[in-house]
Amino acid sequence: MLVTSKLFVLAIWLACAVWHVERQAKAATPFTVLHDFQDGGGVDAGVVVDNSRLYLASVFGGLYSMNKDGTGFSQLHSFPGSRVQVSPTLVGSTLIGPTTEGGQFNDGTIYSINTDGSGYRVLHSFNGTDGAEPFGSLTLIGSTLYGVTNTGGSANAGTIYSINIDGTGFRTLHSFLAGSSDGRFPSGTLATDGAILYGTTPFGGPNDGGMIYKLYSDGSGYQVLRTAGSGLSEPSTVTLNNSTLYGTAGFGVGYVFSMNTDSTGLKILHNFAGSPNDGDHPHTNATLVVNGSIIYGTTESGGSSDEGTVFQLSTDGSGYQLLHSFSGNDGARVRAGVVLDGTTLYGTAEFGGTWNDGTVYALAVPEPSAITLAALACAILLLLQNRVNCSAAK
């Protein structure tokens, strides 16, 4: 009887602890607009984070930096006649990234600039034959960067390319052929394990529903891993965590999926339901963030005002929840993914804000999770109850 009373007291204490942590988690999940763009032409690109600063680009405005609290906003460079639709890659104290237009042939460029705004130069101008409209952030392996172009190449269906960080050694690693055997119009950032690159095309292949592919960093071993009709439709950018790929797909209202790198084990983790209670249509370039067993991502629309969302779920598909629904005043049409810095997510919305030119936002994520604590509490209670039963049986 005494043991049972102790169990009851412990259960009450754990329930109160869970309630308290949940309240703290909700209170410690503030959404903050760090910057409200004016005349930036929208913000397609996501945010790059270093120790103290954020870096980002607007479609027609240029390249910017700011402190993590939103102060110290400054323009590093403007791109007249060019569109900048993806974020640069931070290499030491240098930002390297693509412009979708501009350059000698107006097919886009790869630029390099120091984080203080000095030393701007064009590393490569695309000419159509070697690719056109680069439409994904660059992936760094050693001293080489890898990316994709949306069009251009031998079939004008896009390419995969590599270039050294000093601008030398540009190579076209693969030209997409479109049709039923290959993809077309790739976009997004390539995932890598250091030797193999993984990417997607939203179109091409059987039923023109897109595919997931891989190739070695030297350009060899190109292989289509999954196509539409094999449980996948219109895949977006994938993220690699251990030997599992995580991504979203835009078919219908969209879904979150996982798949082993050997193409087995495809699993739908969450089917979006759309506004007002769920996200809708994750964008092709919106990369997921995988932190331990938690996935963070965005959808372009959906949520309470149908202006986009930030969400989280576990890597096994459980624990899905909306972290934020955009209202329009704080951002709208969320086309970029988020980056995680400590316990804060940073991201951008293409439109919305005071002038409808896009916003930069920060969103604190709760830690520790009340759900995790609740699970721990249940486990402790079950263990103690089991001991009581065993004692009673003796």
C-alpha cells in the first residue's frame, strides 16, 4: 500500500513536471521578424549562418548581412540585371554562390565575395552548353563546389557541375537527357557523404514525375535511384543523415519521405493536409534540416492563413507539429528551408511583411521536448509498477 501511494505521488509529480516543461516550451518558442524587406523583389534564398552573422540574398536586391538579432543590416553587393534565387555557400570568410541570370551569356554566373563585401568577382559565366540558370546552393567537398543548373546542357534539361573554390577546373559532370530514362530541370542543393552526391529532379523519367539520383564526385557512376511510379512523385531537395535521405515531394499538397541511399526503404513520414491546420506544397528548393531524431522544414503555403508554415517531426514520422503559421504580416510564400543554429531556426519568406517584399525570421525551438519527458515519465512509472507487481507475486 505504501509503495502504491509513492507511485501515485510520483505520477502526480511527473505530470506536473511535464506540464511545466510544456508551458516553458511554448513560452520559449517566440517567432521574430528580424528584417522586413523593401524593394528587394522578394526573397527566394535561405539564410547562411556563421558565428555572429547571417547572410542572404533577395531576388533583385542583392546580397546582405546582419547580426543574428536583426541589427547591423547592410548590403554587401548588388546584382544589376541578375536574379539571385539561392543562398551562397560559406567557405571560410568567403561567400560563393550562383546567380540565375547575368554573366557574359546571360545564362547565370558563379560569384565569389568576402563576407565584409570586398573582393567580388565572377568565377564562371554559364554559356548554355555547360548549363544555364543555376538553381541550387553549392555543396562543398574539400576545395571543390558542386551544383546544378535548371536548364542548358546537351538536351537543355539541366546539368550537374563542379568548380574549384578559386574558379578553376569547371566541369560538366552530367547533362540530363529528359525523356523516360532521365530527369529534367534539376534544382536545389546536392546532398553528399563526401564521396557520393545525391539530388533530385521534379520532372522527367516515367510519367514525367521526377526522380532521385546519385553520382560520384568525379562524375562517374551516375544512377537513377527512384522514379515516379515507384512510390515517389515530384521530389524536392534531399538531405542526407547517416545512410538515409530525407526530403519532401510536391505532388498534390505534398509529403515528407525518407529513403535509404541504396533506394530501399521508401517511407512516407507525413502527408500534408493543407490549410488551415497543416502545411501545403513544400517548395523544390526547401531543404530539410535533420538534427538528431528531429526534422525541421517549411511549406510554401498552408497554415492558418494559407501563407506557409514551419514544421517539425521525428525521423520515424511521429510527433508532427506546426511550429509557426505565417500570416502575411510576418511573411508569406515560404520557398526556402530553414537553418538551425543552436536552438534557433533562421529562414526567409519570399513575400509578406510591411511592403510585401519578404522577411527574414528567427524561431526558437523548444528544448528539452515535453513529449520526450512525458515518454520518460511513462517509462519510469511502468518500470516501478512492474517492480511492485513482482514484489506482490513473491
